[in-house]
Amino acid sequence: MKKILLSIVLIGLFFQAFSQNLVEATLLETRSQAELNLIFTLLGVSANNGGSAYKVLYETPDTDGTIDTASGLVILPVLDNAILKPFLTYQHGTSSSREDVPSRLTQEALLVYFFASQGYISMAPDYLGLGDSRRAIHPYVHADTEASAAINLMRATKQFLDAEGIAYSDQVFMTGYSQGGHASMAMHKEIETNLSDEFTVAAASHMSGPYNLSADVIGSTGTDRIYEFPSYVVWIFVGYQSVYGNLYTDLATVFEPEYIEMVEQFENGTITRATLNDLLIDQLTALHGASLPNRMFTESFLNDLRTDPTNPVRLALEDNDLFDWVPTAPTQLLYCMADEQVVFTNATFTDSIMNANGAPSVTSIDINSEFMHGECVVPATTNTAAFFAQFLGDNVTSTVAVDPTLAFNITPNPATQYIRIAFPQAATTITNIQVVNIQGQLVQEQIVDRPHTVAIDMTNQPSGLYLVRVKSEKGFWVEKVMVGK
């Protein structure tokens, strides 16, 4: 493997003050366009180029201000170094163990490859407390460190690209799934609120994230709700205790005696999160007949959490809510209504609050009402790629570029049966017209040899939002259309 030792320079205690925080970039592997197309066949998508994967070590602050060396995955599209390429940060979902992170080329790293194959410089931080980070426990769904880990990885990546002479644009795209949806929202908020002079957010697509965290966690403590992921709640509490330090005096004040030993084992790293989850389910089922997470906690702890607005756990949860702010960049919140892990109302509630606050372009989209958490990943990801393609700058490309001469009009919009696409007189020769649904699936395609008004039959397509993508020899153009019956 090729190792490039560029710098180990510490400047400042907080991530905003870093000027050089790259420690090392190590080439892990390179996959060709053909190799990626074989992998992506199951996704129903194609790769526009290959990708080279690097494990990147970089400096980023822990919650107490000390400097940690974190790890992340960076995949560069295999394209001419002179071509301007945008940045895309993908934030990964909940890890089952310290090694279950993108820099170890886990299955979720394929999503990072997918975005790189579309022409983005694609990055995925492992987060503090995971991967190579020295932190003992990951501060799960902690917004500030999720944001700083991603932002400092992007800064370190820029240092690497500068040293290698690889061109990049100033556009930044952000996405993530599950915990990663929360993390990408945290990054988005931090950049637009405090770092807009350093980074330009082109668009964001946050997928199935717990943005209304406090309501979800506190609300779930009031009833016997069967939930197969009790370790998530435990991880939040012990992770926040490592950050805030005042949530509880000891575990006995929070957990019933039957669960304390397994929580301690997770805290000290002798068992993984996945093992903890199995142990908790087994114990809850043995004692209560099902996995009822609220039964893990003492009644006095739950009563205080539910009734006292100054309860430190409640305040910590509220500190990590991410719904009450106003994004300015085009933003979509994707979800599947049947999601059994992250309640879909996180997206719809956040959408309503942001729009009530005056957000110019925020929308929530139900990708598939029948899909559960795991099933929602692929269609949400392919939808995100189609959404982002609309905002690529003129000089940003994978193998093709945005072609403004193709800026067509769609009528009627909304449509019921047929849509008609009218091209400007300046349009170049057209290769094909594609209609893609919100799951990212190709539903219609026409091959044409010259610009003219084209009619596409949508009679047999269900109601919903569609993207129309037109490709020419010079590039492409994308527009939205609503179809209603």
C-alpha cells in the first residue's frame, strides 16, 4: 500500500482553528468502472468512472478540547486531475463495533464508492470513538462531534488533494443514513450557521435520521413499546454521560440491576454494541416477554426524565435536536413510512418546522411507504444522487457536465397522463431522455436524435415526484415533474 505522510501540525484546540490537520492518507484499493458496474448491478445504477479508496487519518478535537486522531474513508473518482470535482460527505449509520466503519471498507463503504463513481470526491468519517480514534466510547448521535469529524475530514482531504495536484470545486454536498442522517444534518447546520465563508453547500439530502431526538427518546419511555434495538438508547445515555458528565451519578440510578453489568461491559469496551443488543433483548424477553426497552430503567429515573424540564438527560437530548433552524441550500429529508428503527415523523415534523421558520427549499419525501429501515437505504441513496445532479456546477462533472443549452420546459406540470418536453432552440444533439421516480428507478426512456417537443406517456406510472434527465454529447439537464391521477 502507498502511504503519503503529509503533515502532523496542531494549531488551536477547536476544529474551526485547524489549518493543517492531515496526518496520513493511505491508498487501500482502486476499483475500475467495470468492477463497480458489476457491484452496482443489484442497485439498478451504473458507474460513470472508477474510484480509488484512501484511509485518511486526521486531527480533530474531542469534547474536552484535547486533540484526537480520527479516521475516515475518502474515495477519489478516477478522472483527469484537472477536472473540477465537488465534495460529497456521506455519514454512515449506527456501527455494530469499533471496526464497523467505512475506513475498514465495510458494506456501507459501497455507498461511498457509488457517489465517487458519479464524479464526487466522496468522504465518510468514522466518527470519534470508532475506527482509529483514541476515544474510549463513541458519543452516539452527538451533533457537535458528528459535524466536526466530517468538517475536519474535508479539510484534511483538501490538504491531500492540494499536495497531489488534484483539482476540486468549492461545492459541498451532504448526505447520510440513519445516525448518518442526524450527522449530515449536524454538519449542514454547522456549515451554514458558522462556516459559510469557508464552505459552499450546494445541496443536502438527509436520509432517515432522528432529528427530533428528544421527543423520540422521551416519548418511547412512556409505554411498553416492542423495539428490537434497545442498545441504541443505552448508547445515547452512556455516550452523553462521557460528554456532559452530569447525566447521572452512577449506573444504578438509571438502570435496573439486571442490566448494569452488561452496560458496564459495553462502556469499558469488552463487548460490542451488537453483543450488547443481543444481551439486552435476551434479558428483557426473559423478564418481560418481549424487548421492551423502557423496562431497563428505574421508575424514578423515567419519572424525572418525563416530568422535569431541567432533567440533565432531557437537556442533553434537546441539545442534540436538529429540527429548529433554517437551511438555505436545497434540502430534502428522505424517509420510508414503515421504518421500524427511526420513526418517519422525524422527517415530516422537521420539514414542517423548517418551512414554518422560512426555509426557502426544504421538502420531505416518502421513498416507499412499505419499506422498512434496511430496505430504504438503496432507493434513498439513488434518489439522492439524482437530486444532487441538478445542482452540479458547469465545470463539475463525472464523465459528462451540466449543459445549460438543454434547459427544457415540461408541460403540464403537474401532469396526469402525458408530459411534453420542449427544448430551447440552442439545444445540442440529444442522446436520450430518462424519467426517474423518487426511488431512483428508471421508469421511462426515449432515444432521440435531434431537439424537438417530445411526449412521454406517464399513464401507467403512480402519482408522485419524478425527475426528467436529458443527456446530450456535451452533458445533461434535469427538471422535476409531479404526476397526479
